[in-house]
Amino acid sequence: MFALNNWYTDSMDVYRVLEREIDGVTRQQREQIAHGVPCRVYSSQVNNLTPRETAATVRASEKLACAVDVDIMAGDELLVTRGGNLRGRLYERTVQRVRYIAGEPQDFFDPVGGALTTLEHKEVGLLRENIAR
């Protein structure tokens, strides 16, 4: 059991673009491959609002931690519900859904198979760039 399970205050849904054959034609289709996965977004670096010719954008780079066995690949779309794993405690007042694009995941394994420290986890760099409303 992961020692930091209570640290995973957020939850995420993972979407991936997969190739599917539909009526004899291969198409790329966005599909949900995981739902409600416990995680935590941390190490936020949010930049200022950047005005552009057509619209202003907000860009941020953050990190996400989750269990090492979660299936995430670079380029996956992650919809993270901030506070989504709190259920019942502060859940109703802290919910915020944020869309990210996953960077290359990095697994951190315990040198003795998780038996001693139980700190195995996966870290994923996140990119968020949204048009300001």
C-alpha cells in the first residue's frame, strides 16, 4: 500500500487518441482509458496572462504524482478534478476541473519492491495552456 495515499487529494480521467477502424477506414479517435484515478497536482508554475493578437492565454507547467501502475503516456489528455479524491470532507467546495496535456512520465521505484518505504510513484510533467475568457 502506498504510504502517501492520503496525499492523493485529486482525481483524474485519462484520454488518449487511438486508431480505430470504422467502416473500413482507419480514424483517430479520442477515448477515455481511465476514470477517477487518485493523484495530486503539485509544483505549480503559472505564468502571467499573455495578450496575443486574437486572444489572451494563460500558460502553466505543473507536476502530477500518481501510483506507478497508472497507464499514462506523453500526449495524453488529463482532466484533473482538484480535490476530487477528498469525497465528503471538503469535496463540495474545492472541486475544480483542469485540463492538462501529459509530458513524458517518469516512474520512481522503491529499491526493494515497495516493501520498506512504500513510496513508489509516477511523476508526470503537465502543460496547461488556456484561452483567457
